[in-house]
Amino acid sequence: MTDPTTPATAEGHDGNLAVKRAAISFEFFPPKTEDMERNLWDTINRLAPLDPKFVSVTYGAGGSTRERTHSTIARILKETALLPAAHLTCVGASRGEIDEIVDRYHEVGVRHIVALRGDPAGGIGTPYSSHPDGYQSSADLVAGIKKRHGDIEVSVSAYPEKHPEARDFDADIDTLKAKVDAGAARAITQVFFDNDLYFRYLDRVRARGIDIPVVPGIMPMHNFKQARNFVTRAGTTVPDWFAAKFEGLDEDPETRKLVAATVAAGQVQKLAKHGVDTFHFYTMNRADLVFAISHLLGIRAKSAHKAA
Ligand SMILES: Cc1cc2nc3c(=O)[nH]c(=O)nc-3n(C[C@H](O)[C@H](O)[C@H](O)COP(=O)(O)OP(=O)(O)OC[C@H]3O[C@@H](n4cnc5c(N)ncnc54)[C@H](O)[C@@H]3O)c2cc1C
């Protein structure tokens, strides 16, 4: 297991140079309150000059944020030059209802959807059952979207540690293959902290003949304790060396923030050094860490570039 925060060497600088040419994207969640909305927009305005390839907005479990996801996406389209991607799941809705959501997105100008099966209605770990009249799987949803609107680009999920429900890696990668065959253009990974797991997974995926980009999902863990519970439930391993970085910092959010940015920047640098050139950041609606990581990696705001 490799520790991605090994101090910088000449190799580390190579990593920086590689990342400068990287494409980045950001993920946000739809805000619940006016305060959260203001915070999200401060975040979007701070990160937009970094020129992300797209920004995505999640869809609450069971479709709970259907309207909020839509209005956030619509506002991004209206008020920024960013390209938004709307997350959408199959859970708790008929095909007709989902088709309507897709059509509404298409009508307002959305051309990118992140298509997912979604978690079971009873929560992670409970059995999944599809809606009787709904899309039966993520691949089914991808095909449905592509059939209705061929000009919508579809991204899907990928699991370097395999999805917790998958019988084994083969079954997991069969699902990814079905999504690609249905028209998915890109996969974004579940968060991972051990780069070796990502590279091993990529080998398996390529061996299966899947050639779409598999974009690493990077999460700076500013709130380590809370985020650890959340990612562990989703099947992500938190290595001991990683947890050790946050030891004794439960009551020290400022240091935790610095450590989280440093660790995530180190992880990205190592990935870049091995040829990865596209990164998706789980921002948790915070600009500071992702902005700092991007800066450390040599990614500059567009306007700052021009002024230099
Ligand atoms: C990049 C990314 C973005 C996400 N965004 C959201 C979001 O906005 N909203 C949200 O609610 N969730 C989101 N999720 C979480 C996701 O909904 C869950 O992980 C869900 O449990 C699986 O959905 P999926 O599309 O990834 O599943 P799939 O890719 O369809 O399947 C994942 C794995 O589970 C196996 N599997 C699927 N169904 C079954 C079954 N019935 N029995 C046995 N094995 C099965 C498949 O074989 C595959 O290995 C996101 C995840 C990722 C990685």
C-alpha cells in the first residue's frame, strides 16, 4: 500500500506538471436552506474560474431532491458559463416520471446526466428492489436517456473496491460494461484513498475491453470522523496510514483542513505522475480545500492566467 503524501521529490514536481494539463470537474449537492444556497453559490463562484470541464449536482436518496437538483442545475445554466451535469437515479419512480425529468432537463439545455441505479429505499445494506414500472437497472436508465435524447452525454459510477452489493469484481465490471454498451461515455469512481486499488481496478476494466475514461473521484476529508463513517458504509477502505494523519485533530478543524488538503493534493499528484489526467472532486459544497488543492497542483484561475 502506498502513502500518497510522501514528501515531494523531483518526481513530485513531474506530478505537478502533469496535473497542470489535467481536466477537473466538481460535484455539489443541492442546498436545503437559504444559508446553504448562499454558501453553495459562494463556492461555485470561487471555483468557476478554475475552468472545470463540468460541474455535477447530486440527486438525493430516493429522489428526495428532485426539485432542488433541478433548480440548482437550472440556475447554474442561467447564471454561469459552467456546463452542469444532473445526477439521476432509478429509485422510487416509474419510467414515465423519470422520462419527464430527463425531458425537462433537455428542454432547459442540460446535455449531461450522471445516471445511477441509486441506493435501496431502506438505505445502504438493505435489499434493493426496483420500481415495478421503473428503469430496472442503471444500464437500463442509460439506454433510456440515450434513446430519448442522443445528444445528452451520460456518465456513470465505477467502484475501485467493487460496489458492496456486487458478488465479486467480475459481476461489478459486468455492470460497468452493460452501462458502457448502453451508451455511457465516462465513469466517475467512488472515493478511494489507496491509489493502488484504483490502478488494479483500471487494469481489470481495460482487460474487459472497456475503454471509456474512468475518472478518479477525490474527496478532501475536512471532517474526517463524519466522512469516514459515510465512505466506509459506501464500501471505501480508509487505510490506517490515512486515518493516522487525522489522529488527535477531532477538536482542531483548522489543522484538519490543512491536513485534508495536503493529503488529497498528494493523492492527486501521485495519480498524475502515473498518467491520470482527469479528476472529479467531491467538494461537499466547500470551495477552500478544492481551490487550495487545485492551486497546489498548478491549476490556476482563468483570469489569473490572463493577468500573469
Ligand atoms: C460518482 C457517483 C455519484 C453518485 N451520485 C449519487 C446521487 O446523486 N444520488 C444517489 O442517490 N446516489 C449516488 N451515488 C451512489 C449510488 O447510487 C449507489 O452506490 C448505489 O448503491 C448504486 O448505484 P449505481 O448506479 O452505482 O449502481 P450500478 O452501477 O448499477 O451497480 C453497482 C454494483 O452493484 C451491483 N448491483 C446492482 N444492483 C444489484 C442487485 N439488485 N443485486 C446485486 N448486485 C447489484 C452491480 O452488479 C454493480 O456491481 C453515486 C455514486 C457514485 C460513484
